[in-house]
Amino acid sequence: MTQYSDLLNHINETESYDQKARMLSVIVKFIKSKKGKIPQEDKTEIVGFAFSEIKKLISIIPTAESYRHKDEMFSYEDNLMGIVMLCHASAAQIPEENLNDIKALVELVDKERFIERTIDDIFEKGNNAKENVERLFCALIPLKDEYQKGQLYNGLLHYQHLIPTLPNDSKKLFADYIDSQLKFYLSTELSEEMLNSLEIAADVAQHFATDAVVASLQSMLKIENASIRYYAVSSLLAAKQAVPQEIIVLLANNIVYADMTYAILKMHGKTELFPAELANEEYLAKSDLVHWLTYPTELGKEPDQIEYLGKVKKKEIYHVFRYTSDSDNLGEDLQGKWLIGWSNNEGGTFSNFDLYSNFEQKTIEKTLKVIKRKLL
């Protein structure tokens, strides 16, 4: 056994490929930090594990139940390939059987990730001829898997700085497709996956703001979903379109989206649409922190309770809060306990789930001084 044996066994027994990928990334980072110079016994075990998993993925990927599941496998595959490259100076060092497996897996993943690969070709490699864009949509139109369809929007957001370089005929194809999808989502009962796709589509639509797309964005404001409304508003403002003040008021009163809404209004010189009574530092800082806590990597939800403690200055102004949550992302020792978080005027928001009780003093003023000294 080596120092990696227990972790590799745990990875092997774990069913979630997302978790497998995250655990394997720890080994990849360690090998990188050592520039590949680890004991031969360790290297032999790790590489043997990687080759074994590569062979498994060749048969498993085509049978995955959804593209989301496949996407998790792709992340795992990326880390497996990383291990192989870090532990071999060149392909000549890899046994022929394993090299053939690597080639087979790379070809398989490349084929499965057709949408992502084609978007890379169009933007990164400059192959943005109309025929390539048409070929992309020929593959997209019959797709039923919403998560896979969403890769188009993710790709467009990734390359949004290059969208202005698209030829007009290609840009029109993208605009027509996006509008057709927006109309489809507006005319059907939305599943959770559809809501996710619609949210990203609403965001990317600002780069293809034809009259038809703008009309669809305006219709989306009627959907009672704060995230979709926010991105529709953002895209409409970017397209220099008017936005009903009642929609801004609704978003301003939503603690998750208030700060982001104020920020985009400020960007476009429209802050007069934001309710004056809510346009204060404390409320916007609270909104900023709550939004950050809703990320899957944090609480994954809004806190159950949140209270403002005050502000302190350490080069910049920090607004400090305490909050509670029963999130599964927290250990049992932290669930339901007061935790510390903050937002600063420079856009920095953070919480390391520190227990408030570890910093609490007899007065709030003294408590804030301890938090400033030890956490900020």
C-alpha cells in the first residue's frame, strides 16, 4: 500500500463521477506541486488506477442516462488524463495497450462533446463560416436533453467577447435559434432543467438582440422567477431597451437579486428605477452576501436567519453579518449556529462558516474589532 491507496479505493467505491473528479483533482494538484517527482511506488499505483478507469469510461460513457451524467464523466476523464501526462515524460513511455485506450477515450469524448468542440472551432480557431454554424444547429435542433442544449449558451457566454467578430449571416443564425428556443420555453411548462437553460439563454440573448429576441425577453419578464427576470432585465438594458419599473421593484425586494439589480442599473445609468428606500449600503451588502451564500459551493440556499452586526474599515469598508442555516453543506456542529460573513464595498464577499461564538465579546463594538483583527 502507498499513501494514496485509501483515497484511490474511496474514489473507486464512490458512485458520483462529480465527487470522483473532485477527489482525483487533489492527487493531480499534489503531483503538479511535485512536478511529477513522486516515489516510483506511488506513481505505479496512481497510473495503474488511471489506466484502469480510462478503460471503464470507454464502455460507460455511451450508456450514461443523461448528458449531465456524461459531463461529470468528462471532468473525471480530464483528471485521469492529467495524471497520465504528469507521470510520463512522453507518449513513448506509455504501453501500447494503454495508449490505444487513451486514444479511444479521447475520440469518444470528442465525439460526445460535439457542441462544445464546434463552438471552440467557431470562436477559438476562427472557423466561423456559415456552414459550421449551420452544422452546429443541425445537431442541436433534434436534441431533447436540456442540459446538453445548454452547452451552447455556456459556450457563447465563454466567448462573448468574440461574438462581435461573427459574420452577420452567422450571427443571424444564432439569433434565430435563440429566439426559437426562447419562444419554445415561453410556450411550455418549464422543468427545472429548462429553467436553467432559459436563465443562461436570457443572459446570452443580449448579444443577439434582434427585434424578435427583444420581444421574447420582454415576455420573459412575466415569468415569476427572479433569476430569469434578472437576466432578462440585464439583457434588455444591454440592448438599450426600456424595462418596466414594477419589475425592478420586484427584483429590488428580492434579497438574492437586489444588489445585482442595483449594479446593472448603475452600469446603465438607470438607478432612478431602484426604490430609494432600498438603495442603502446595508441592504445591498446583505443582498450581496445572501446571493453568494446561495451558490452550490457555499450553503446552496438562502440563510434561515441573517442579522447585520455593523461595518468596519480595513483599507476598505466591510459590512459584517451573522447568519444561521440548516444547509447540508454544513457539518452538524455548524447547522443552526450563528456564523460570520461579510461583504465589502470593493465587491469582496466571503464566509468561511466561522462560528460567531468564537469571536463574540461583551459588546458588538468589541466583537467587530476581534472579527476585523482575526478574519478580515
